[in-house]
Amino acid sequence: MPKKQLLIAIAGIALVALLLIFGNTTAPKSKVQAPEAKAVKNFDIIQFIEEEKKTFISFSIDQS
């Protein structure tokens, strides 16, 4: 029984070591910044909603 427990303990430690070595799933950070990430785009939600309302109303009128 002690040999079996020792074998299980060693296998567990080996598994943990492998997970620590190969388990890092975070992607490395890119040193080159994407061009679109540099530009700050303003988005006006109120204006977007108003435009969508106009589109929806004109679509509803076309359907009738």
C-alpha cells in the first residue's frame, strides 16, 4: 500500500508540474499596436437611436 500511495503522489506532483509549465493560456502581448486601436472613435448613442428610428419608420411606411 505505501508503494501505491507513493506512486500516486509522484504522479500527482508530475501532473501539477506539467500544468504549471504548459498550462499558461494567456497570449503574449503584441508589441505592435493596431492602427484602429490608436484612433479614438466617438460614438453618440442618442444619434444612433434617432437614425435607427428614422430607418424603422421609413421601412414601416414602405411595407404598408
